[in-house]
Amino acid sequence: MPVYVDISRCIGCRSCEVACKRVHDGKGHVNVHFAGDHASVPIFCHHCEEATCTMACFTGALSKDGERTAFSVDKCTGCGLCRLACPFGVVWTDKLAHKCDLCAGRETPTCILTCPANALSTDFELASKRARARAAMAAAQGGRR
Amino acid sequence: MPKVLVPTVCPYCASGCGFYIAVEKDRATGIEYMPEHPASDGALCSKGNAALEVLYHEDRLRYPLKRKGDGWARISWDEALDLVARGLGGALKEYGPKRVGFLASSKCTNEEDYLIEKMARCLGSPNVDNCARLCHAPSVVGLNRTLGAAGMTNPIPDLANSKCVFIIGSNLAENHPVLSRWIHRAKDAGAVVIVADPRLTHTAWMADIFLQIKPGTDVALLNGMAHVIIKEGLIDNDFISRWTRGYEDLVQAVKDYTPEKVSEITGVSAGDIVRAARAYAISPASAIVYSMGITQHTTGTDNVQAIANLSLISGHIGRPGTGVMPLRGQNNVQGACDVGALAEFYPGYRKADDPETAKFFSKEWGTNLLPVGKGLTATEMIDAAASGQIKAMYIVGEDPANSDSRSNYTREALENLDFLVVQDIFMTATAQLADVVLPASVWAEKEGTFTSTERRVQWSHKAIDPPGEAMSDLQIVCNVARRLGLDFNYSGAAEVLSEINRLVPQYGGITRERLNGSGLIWPCPNVEHPGTPILHSQGFKLKDNRATIVPVQYRPPAEDASWEYPFILTTGRLAVHHNAGSMTRRSPSLIEREPDLFVEINTADAAKLRIADGDEVVITTPRGETTALARLTDRVKRGVAFMPFHFPGTNILTSEARDEEAKIPEFKVSACKISRRD
């Protein structure tokens, strides 16, 4: 159940960054990246199916738990291999590793709830559903204006 | 002790988002979202998420202070109130009430602003105003004249029903982020989004049609669109004949605004002007959203009237999905105006220059001292302080030394006062100039109502106690008023609200008992009334129920680029900061994201000036100079520079030229020069 981004909706307001940091005691796991002057996208753990961080972690602190890439702080040695292994730069180590935990203990990840533009969701299909809806409406109205 | 969730209203912008403050052992420990809130729908922007960070900030004022040499001395409340009574009372007695000024706060509750305004007028001073003067004064003047009511005509969620959203002079994606969720919803249902702005803002990312206009040419653009709509017969004839007057004058007035001519003035292609005009006029329901980019001009009132004209000739008002939507900047700037903290209006927008108004309130307030006539506006008070006409001021929760244009002059003016008392939560630049500083409360430390931009009046509950000896603004104002001999014995916000219910017709039915849920939208004249989310559905509160079309002509801004000052500087806000920044610059998770003042310069301009990204540059206008970091971007066109106004440097530069009617300074256009600091 990773969090998916509808890039056409991201407004670069950085609410997800601040909210993530707020609920994780000052250590945020989201970075909003700006692509020039034209778009922004929050970058955080993809919870990869074949997660390289779990392969690099020799203590098993990082492991796959269903769709989630879980992290158990007790087993972490702070070696930093996961940080090197992550192709997206979304695992950090300051003494110990930290990364998106999909807000363990909460029903819905905080970034999804706080996003003012509804750009984040756990529904993989949502962005394409919306794009199809827009295209259909445009066609029904006689093309894009 | 268990965790308690206290419902509250966000203290930053005027979207009026609700959230819960988690309180444990009398301390605010966290935020929970409020999915049932009608406007925010459970969302919260970065500022909202960081709102609690200012509560326990070490800079909070905890005790009353008085100036002692170059520093400050802690004093008791008793001594502070004595000093204030002596300072203000002395000036009142010696120079007369017309030479004392009061600034109410658009961060305070309706009840507090009502009391500040009542105190000023009961003491005989007409000079009471609030910082709406610096944001939406032209909307108050322009919309009252054309539509008969100043405020957003439709509620925020109604944007989702729109089929065309025209956003002009508003960067709502950064400044009112939750609105973007409703606009995106409209887009998914097929709406066209048009954005007009001198910058390619985050809001412009949503646009189907983006009009990158030259700063200060809004009237030309709007008249050009009206020209196209009239010429192509896209007007709503039934609506015009049934509900408006003055249409023929507009036809004459916009005759010469051909797309080609407007294209020359605005720098937008003629084709885009025609496309935007058609999209706006032919959609079944179109809304216009605007903000400071429209109002902060010498032509602010004209801009607002041109917007109203466009919506009237297309008949896009009074129905779901339509409307004229001025977005307010501060959480209670709408309410501060509603309850009369304006130089030209008593509570409920009763005209201050009407003798009947003074008669009515004399009876209600039991005094015969009430002044008749308009007082000095916030900006005029600063001029009067500089010239020595105003001798003493009481400033509540405002920071004119940072937020007024040409702030060096404002500072000198405030220093020129015989006596200045500032009531705030932090030692702001204005408080630094005061004789006495009174420690006040933030929103979470008091209760009362806030009116959001969609006219929604919401009750905000008290979550925690103020720090140290700080008190709620309501208590402080009552104490000061009593020392000055007024009979201000209010037990709390609820009692003041019941007085507002009696005196402000729009708030007649918005009683404490009815405000437990998500609030009520004024006008709500009686306790059975459900509130009025959509204004003007049954005509306009003007003569014959008709709206007035007031034609306006394009006038260039007061300043233009010249040989000496080749750039046009425009200002605006960022997602992670708010207004003068006294709160957001003290929020660690916000300031770390935008720590420095910067200036956006077009890449090609920067190359000519040999400026690289991140260089320290000096920006100079006739008012002064400031240093900022260069940010090279193609967001602004060549010849235009942009600076956020959350840092003290920016308003040193801005222009003193004002709108004749609304007295708002032209923050958005100042000619400047930029050079690298070597």
C-alpha cells in the first residue's frame, strides 16, 4: 500500500514535508522536488517490490512486509548501506536509518490526509482515472479549449 | 490526564480551515485533521501543520514591558495599564480624540476587533482601521458600489461546481492551498482554468490558459475580455436587462479595447485574450477568483470594478459555480471589516459619514461622544504620525513597520509619535518602537469567532492558557478601556458576540449557541436563518435590486521602468510563509524551508547584469535599498523582478503611490534597479 502521486495535482506547497516531519518527531521522510518552474513532485519511499534496501540490510532491520517495506529500529546498526542501496535517495541515516513507515499506527498516512490538492492517495489507478475523466469531459464538450 | 481534542480554526490565511489541537496536561501536543470541515475537507497546508510551533516559542512576550533607555524593563500589568491610560488619556485630553489613532487586528477575533473599534469611537476618535487597508480595501469599495456587498459571493467548496475558473492576481496554490483541491475537482469534471499573473506561479500550473501579463495592466486585460464578449455576442442579455444598470456605458467604454491593442499593453497574445474571454463567457457557470494582484495597485478599485463588470455582463453571479471571489489574506480580515474596524464604516458597514449611524450607535452604546465622518485610514494615520497630526497610537496585532510600503518612512513616522502602545505576541519591528508593549494571546489561547474569506463565521475554542502573564486581547482591551473611563464590563467573548448579534444585521442569527459545528455563513439575520452561502441569487442590495456596471479606463501604474530603474519589482507570498512573517519566521519547520530573502530575476536579465544564481544582489528604489539572494528563473518575464514580502527588506522598496479611493499602496509595481554586491 505505498502512497502514489498524481503529479498533475501537486502544487508544490510542501504540506506533506511539514506534516511528515510533524508526526515523526522532527524527522521527515518526504522531499518535494521542483522540476524547473513547471512542476513539483513529492519524493518518498516507493515501497519497492524488490527493495534494494532490504537486500543490502544484513541485520534484517529493513524487510518486506506484504506491500510495505518495513523497518525495525531495534535491529538497525546505522551502517548506512540502505542509504547507499536506495536508488531514490529516500532512506536516510543519521545515527540510525529512517524512512517512510506509511505512518504506522495511523489508518491513513498523514501526507495523504494533509495534501490540500488531493495529489496523494493509496490508489494506484487514481491519477489515470482522473486523466481519463478529464479527457472524456473534454471530448464531450467538443475538444480542449 | 487523557488527551483532549479541541476544535479550532487555523490562524494563518482566510480559508478558515478547521483542525483539532490535541491537549495533554494543559499543553498543546499535536494536531489532528478535521475531515468533516466544509472548506478544508480535512486538509491542512504547511503553515497549518506548523501552527503549534509558535505557541511555546521562546520569543513569546510573557510580561508587559516598558521602554527603558535602549532596552526594556518588565513591569506589572497595573503599571502597564496606568502608563497606557496616561499616554492615551493624556493625548486625548491635550490634543483631542481626533489626534489619537487605533489599529485593530485582522488576527484578532470578531469580538476583540469590535471592542477595539467601540473603544476608539466611544473615546471620540474616528481613526480606527485594520490591515484590510493593505489588502482588500479596494474590494470593499469596488464591490459595495457594483454588487452591493463586499465579500466572496460563493463559498469555497462551490468552486468544484464551476465550469470555468478564472484566477487573476492570486497565487492561491501557495497562499490558500486548500482551494486548489476544489479547483482540481472542477477540472476533473471538465472545467477550464484560466490564470492571469505576471509570474508563472504554482497556480499557473493548473491553468489551461495562462496569461502572463505585465504588472499593473489588469484593467486593460479585463476590458479587452469584456470587449470580446460584447463583440462576439456572448453576453447574457436576460441577466443584463433584469439585474443590472449601466451596460450601455460599458459598451462605449470598452469599444477601443481590441485584443490587438490590449495585447500591446499587457504583453499577452491577442489570441489568448480571445480564448480566455470565450471560455469565461460561454461556460454555463464561471467564477472569478482574485486577490492582492488585483487590489494592491493605484488602480485597485478600478481593477475590482472591471472584474465585477465581466461577471455581470456574462451573468456569472448568483448561481452555484459562479461568482466573484476576493480571497482574503488573514484569518479574520473579513470579520474585522464586518464588525466595523474600518475608518469609513461602523459595525455592519454602516457609513461613518452618515449622521444617522452616529445617532444609532450613540443610543446603543450610551454615549454622546461618537464622531461623525470618516476617520484616517491605516495608511493615512502613518502620514499623520509623520506630520505630527496624530500624537498617540494604540496598535493591536499589526506590524506596520514591516508590512506598510516604504517601511523606512513608516518607522520614522511611528518614532515621531509622543506615545505608542503595541499589543502583540512577539517583539515585532513595530513593538520595538513602542513605549509600552502588552503581551497578548495567540488564537489557541482564547475563544471567539473568526470570519473566513467565504463569510463563514466559526467559533474557535480555547485550548491552552497564554504564557506568563499574557492575556487575551479581549481582556486587555477591556482593561485599557476601563482605565480610560469606559464601561467595558464583558464576561467573555460570548457576551460580546451577543452585542454584535444585536448591532450587525448580517450577524443577527449567528449566536454562540448555533456555532458548535462548522459555523454559519453571513448574512444570517435571525436565529432561524440557515445562513446565505450564495449572495445575489435574488438580486442586489442596491437601488431597484440592480447591480451597477461601472465602466473603468486603463491607467498605467504610478511607476514604470526607466533608464535609471529598469526593472519592475512586484511582490507576493510563498507557500511556507505568511504576511510580515512574525510567526512563520519563528516556526522552525517553515523558516528552514525558505530561510532567506530572495529576488527572482529572469535568466536573460541576470546574464546581462552578470548575476549568477545565489549571488547577493542589491535592489534599489527611490525609497531605499535592500540586499537579497538572486534566484534566476524564467518564471518572471524579462524586465520584471519578484520578491516575497515576508522579510523586513522588501517593503523598504515598495511604492508610496496609493489608490485614490481605497487608499491602498501600490505594493505590486515599483521601478527598481538591481546590481550584484561585490
